[in-house]
Amino acid sequence: MVREHMDPVLDMSVVEELLSITDDGDPELLLDLVQMFLEDGPIKVRAVIEGVAEGDYEKAERAAHSLKGSSGNLGARQLQNICEQLQIATRYQKRDESKQLAASLGGTFEQAELALRKLLATYQG
């Protein structure tokens, strides 16, 4: 079972559900979603951080919302939670809270990115 070898950053029940959608547990859908996340995620993280720094809360909220969805789809719960908090903080233009959350977003994203790269290696290796 994959679960034993995974980082606790990922909710493996979500990963297993994605695998169960396809015939014979073909990981292609999962791998495609992970690749898109790895390509798009850094752009969204940058947009959140820039939006908060510039006081462009709409930009930050949109990027946080998008990243929340894609991280949730892959079981990256910690990232999903911080994005949800960011979405709320930026919607209500809570400057200090938005800055604190944005400051921790990069590290949280990196943890999810590392776990997803390990997952990719498991199926591509």
C-alpha cells in the first residue's frame, strides 16, 4: 500500500480515490493532475504573495481560491487549509493576517510540492 511510504502532508485517501476512478488503478489522471499542480502552483503562490504585498486583495484572493481547489483535489490538506484562510483574510482585506498567512504559504507549498514529487516518482519510477 502506498500510504506507508508517503509524507503526512498528503491525505492518501484522496490519492487512492483518484486512482480508483480509472480502470485498473491507472495513475494517468493522478499524474496529469500532479503535473498541472506542479506547473501552476508556483504561479499561484507568487500571485498570492504579490497581491498581498501590493494590497491587491482581489488578485490574492483569486489565486488563493484556485490553489485551494487544486491542492484539495490532490489531498494536500495543509496547503488547502492555509489557502482557505488566505482567501477569507484577503476577501475582508485583513492586512496583518493576510501578510502572516502569505509569509507561511511558500513553505507550506514546498512541503506539498515535495510530497507530490515523491508520489510522481513512485508511479513513474
